[in-house]
Amino acid sequence: MHAFMVRHQTPVLLIIILAAVAAISEIGGLDNLQVPLIEMLIRVLVVVGLYVFIGNSGVISFGQIGFMCIGAYAAGWATAEPGFKQVMLQGLPDFLAQNQWPFPVAMAGAIVLPAIVALLFGLAILRLNGIAASIATFAFLIIVNSVYSNWDSVTAGVSSLVGIPTAVGPWVAFAFASAGIVSAYLFQISRYGLMLRATREDSVAAKACGVHSVRVRLIAFVLSAALVGAGGGLYAQFLGILTVDTFYLSLSFITIAMLVVGGMSSLTGAVSGVIAVTVIVQLLRFGEQGVTLGSTQLKLPESSSELGLGLLLALILIFRPNGLSGGKELMLINAPKGATPETAKATAGRSLQSDSNVVA
């Protein structure tokens, strides 16, 4: 049991940190912090979803927030008031238009629908590599935004989708963020995660070992879309209102920035990046509101939070290109002395060779 806990301590420690965040949001007198902390927990789920594909494959995807949009609207269609849907969303099927489904059904739709779209889209574009794949994912984000902005009978177009119950509090967001961390960790330590990271490090050598790169990328892409879509479903039921432009360039930039700041090659980096960026942005926003000292008011210029985020990202890229985590996982207890890096690499190599017969 001790060896098991030492080996798998990273997700446990990350979940404990998130539990502390959820508990802080419930402290009396800190009501002004509850909204940004809940939003931070939701973004942990989203950025962990980005890590599943980007971190393990090395392919930068600019389109994952498109799946967040799909998940958010799936939840909105399920839970919005029937009266609003029958007037504003006349293109919805009857089982959605005439009913107000409970939270679990809405979240199931927010997970399954993006995963299906990712499966179909991934089959088309995951044979691409490098910048070509990144541009294709960015094109997907543009397509989703254009379709949802103009599909008036289903999404209300550029108008707001309202009447969504606000069922997401700090502990609901914490539960889903924790589930996302566990899912990402299980994929990371699975043979599919190992094979995907092999394609990231040396695609030619991985192919020579029998790794089917498109297949393992597709698995990660679908799981990533499901987690990001779940984040969209939580976001919809946290805000209670949806607009298409919420899920576009600004959110895409800040979530990718969170992953880069924390370190895109580790699960710890995904979580720490969200926390670090959220704290810095909130401090700068408080500075924009100003502090009064006697007859003098001190305040930062408007848009200081955006400037601060850009400066932080530039400094990280220059001085710590592997992010705050340095590509390492959070561990309080060192692994047993027998588990040397050489032993781990040899074990990974044997595992990869044995898996090649299954994947090829």
C-alpha cells in the first residue's frame, strides 16, 4: 500500500490542493473571491483536458475551446427553461425543447457530444503533423464559432441563451476537476499515454516499434474533448447564460497560456498554471479597481491584467521554457531507491515493445 501511494501520489496531492481552494471559497467574508475560485476550478478541468492531448502528443491544438463551446451549449439545451427554448430555439428536437433535464443528463450531453465531434474531426486531421495540425485545429475553432453564431434556430445566434439553472458551486466544480485529474493521470500512465509520448519524442522510432500514431492521438483527442466539453457544461451551469463569443479567441489564449506557464509536459504543470495565472490576473484586477489611502487613490491602468498575463507568458518562455513545474510532477515522497531513472526507462522500453504487438 505504501509503495502504491508513493507511486501515485501526484493526483492525490493535486486533488488536496483543489480541495483547499474549494474550502477557501466557502469561508465567510470572502464572497468576492468565490466566483473567481469556482471559475478557476472549472478552468483546471479545461486545462487538464488540453494537457491530455497537447502535453502528451506535443501537437499544439488551438481548437479545444471549440469543444468547450459544444459542451456548454449541449448543457444549455438540456437545462434551459422550456418556455425560452420553444420561442427562441425552435430548431431543437422536441425531447430538448419541451423538457428541462436534470444536471446529470446535461453533463452527460456535455461530455458525449464533444467526444463524438472530436472522433469525427480527429479522423480527418490527426494524420497531419506540426504546424499543419495546429492550423487545422484553429480552423475547427473558427468553424464552430461561425456555425454557432449563425444557427439562430438552435443556438439563438449572437443573442444570449438564458434561463439555465446555476447548479454549479465550489464543490461540484471541485468534484469534476478532481475526476478530470484522475482521468488524465490514468491515461498518462497507461500504455496509450506511453505510446503517445513516444511519438512526441521521436515519431520515427515510435513507428519502428509498431506504434500507430494516428490511433493513439485519436484516443487522446477524444478524451481531451470530453474533459473540455465537461468544463463547458459546468461553465454554462455556473454562469446561467451563454454567448458564443465567450468560447473564442480570448478563452483559447488564456487557457493555452495557463498550460504553457505551468508546463505543458506534466499534469502538475496544467494545474499549477491555472492557479498561478488566476492569482496574478486577480491581483492585477484588484489593482485596476484601486486602493484609497487617505485622499489619494492608487490604481493600475485599465487592461493591466491582460498586459500582466502577456508579460508573464513572455518571461516564462524566456527564463523557464518548461514552465513553473519544469516538466516534473508534484511529489512529496521520493520513489524507492531501486526505481532509478535508468530502471524506469528500461521498463518503459520493454512495455512499449510489448504493446507494439497490440497496436500494430
